Amino acid sequence: MTHAVLPGRSPAERRAELRRLLATGETLIAPGVTDAAGLRLVEEAGFRVAYLTGAGLANAQYGLPDIGLISQREVADHVQRLASATDLPLIVDADTGYGGPLAVMRTVRLLEQAGAAAVQLEDQVLDKRCGHFDDHRLIPAEEMVAKIRAAVDARGDSGLVLVARTDARSAYGLDEAIRRARLYAEAGADVLFVEAPRTVEEMRTIGRELAGTPLLANIVEGGKTPELSVAELAELGFSIALFANYLMRSMLHAGRQALAHLKAAGETRSRTPHLLPWADRQTLFGLAAYTEVEQRYADG
């Protein structure tokens, strides 16, 4: 992996790249990220897209649960930081869009300006909940259609990809989720996301009934949806395999173990083999590229 001092691809180029990847028919793996360090790991590992998880943002940046407490501006500011640290197309979880159609228009414009390649909107009420919690409350389908139409108008001809998520499977059942997803596609959504199907057969039904529009599957380890592989998701017709919190939870688990050792042993020397090597850390964050540019200007 090489680094430039500034990202090489413009936001427009990243949006075009995401659309190109979706058009290939290949199932994209989208690891979730919460910060620039995780984003650099995703890039280093060779993934072609990344996903800013709303749950992970609330957890990792604010120490909050995923119950709709993060604001429009907080998300936009964070997207700007992440987009400046990568060339990867970034799919952004914008929860409910933070209000009605007018708020959605502003959300789309802010996230587009911040560098998002795609924006995801969902049909829960404003004080939304994680899709793998219980007791979801949804807005009427017609209101969500209006919000999607507003998002389409706000993006104009920018190429921003719109992902429409429905939580109707949890609230009303699979039939209503599929009905809503069809309405959202007709309103202009580019990608459909039926959250939290309960069985492989339900996932197969989603793939069959919504064929023709790219579909996203969200794999939450220990959640409500079967933990299928990327190959299995591809066979069922899904275009994006989202692993929204896998990286964050892996890092939290490793961090918990490291801190338990420090508390018990009072030293870190024996844990050094388990740490990212010092030189690898500097490479990950592009120190050599910055040093080269610094030297260029120092030489006059």
C-alpha cells in the first residue's frame, strides 16, 4: 500500500468507482469502520469499499448506544475526516436522514460535500434503534418514499449512490419489507437493504423478489440474520456483503485482553509480539510519504 499526502481520487471519481463496482455483478465486501485507523486497515487489506457504521460511530466516537443520538452535523464532520484519509468509496449510514424531506435534502448535500460515495437512509422514526434490537417503530411507507425522492433531487447529477433500508421485517414481517423495498426502488433508490431477515429462506426470498436492483445484506455476528459467507450471499443475489461492526468488535476484544493483561501483570513487554510492529504502524499512516514531501520543501 502506498500513500500520498492527499488522496488521489476526487469524491466524484469515488462515486463513479462505486457505481462501476456495483455494475460488475460481483458481490462487494464492505467492512464497517468507525475511524481513520480502521479505514487504513481496510484499505491495506485490499478491500475496495468501506462503510461508516452509524452504530459503530455512536459506540466508538461518543460512547453511546445505537438509538438515534448522533446528529447530522456530527456525522458530516466525521465523514469529512474519513474521506480525507482514503481513496476508497465510502458508504455512509445516515440513519433516518435526521428529519423529513427537507432535512434529508440537507443531509445528502452535507455528506456529498464531505466526500461520501453513498448515503444510506432508513424508514424508522427519528429516535431509531439498531436493526438487530427489538421494538422498531417505522414511519409510513409514503413518508419514506417522499424522503427518498428528496434525496434524489438533492444529489442531482452528482452520481451519489442512495441506499434505502427498511426495518419492516422486524416491525411487520417480510411481505411488508419487500413491498416497501419495491416502493423505495421506484422512488429512486439505487441499492435496497432489507434489515434483519431471520432465515436463509427469507434471504433467498429477498434475492428473488427484489432481483433487478442491487441488494445489501448486513451480517451481524450474534445478531438476528444468519451469518452467511460472501459466496453464499452472492448465490442468493446480494450485491453488497456488509460486515458493519466486525472490525470494531475485533479491535474492542483485542483491546480488552490487552488492558486486562496490563492491569494484572503491570507490564507490556510480554505482549509486544501481539502488537502491531512499530514500523508497520508508521507505514500504515503514510509517514514516508509525508517525510518525502517535508524534505522536498526543506531543500527549497
